[in-house]
Amino acid sequence: MPVPFLPPETDEAGTRSRDAGFAAPEVVAAVGTVPFQAAVFTVPAGARTLPDRHPGVQELWLVQQGHGHVHCAGHARPAGPGTLIALAGDETHQLVAGAEDMTVLSLWWRT
């Protein structure tokens, strides 16, 4: 069963995101509750996400398109399509897009 995504939202940094609708009645009827959340977000070319931190939450990012850098734990690492990034909840993290928009699938869950 395909999971519907909610309408897109744009934050003050210009990042566009769409959360997965795991609470949609048809999803709950088909699979019950899901122990994680998901979203797809796009960072415009040359832009960056707001610095973020989630104590008590683990997160994975899978870059789908675009190239840039992930800043986490005082380090900047290159990221591009297929890059999987594991983020500990207590670490401040930020994504910086390069010359093209970056689209990322984000999965997170409480620990």
C-alpha cells in the first residue's frame, strides 16, 4: 500500500518538506501503527537547513538527488545520491546544498 504524503511546507530557510501520512486511516487499517516517522525534504541550491537537534530521537537521511555537505558533530562530510547519513539525536546537524537542489528521505524514531 502506498503511503500518502501530506501537503508540502516551507520553513524560513527555504527547505520544503512533506511528512509521510502514516496516521492516515487507510495506512493504520492496512499495517497498524508504524514505529517511525518519515519525510522527504528539499534544500534549494546554495541554501542550508536550519541547525537542528533531536534529543531522544535517532534519524537517518538518504540523499536522493543533488550534492552538498552534511555538518554534524563538528565535521563537514560530502553527500550525494545514495549517501546514507546516521544522526544521533543529541548532535546538532545541518545540510548544505551545492549547485543544485538536494532532496533527502528522512526516517526518525524515538529511542
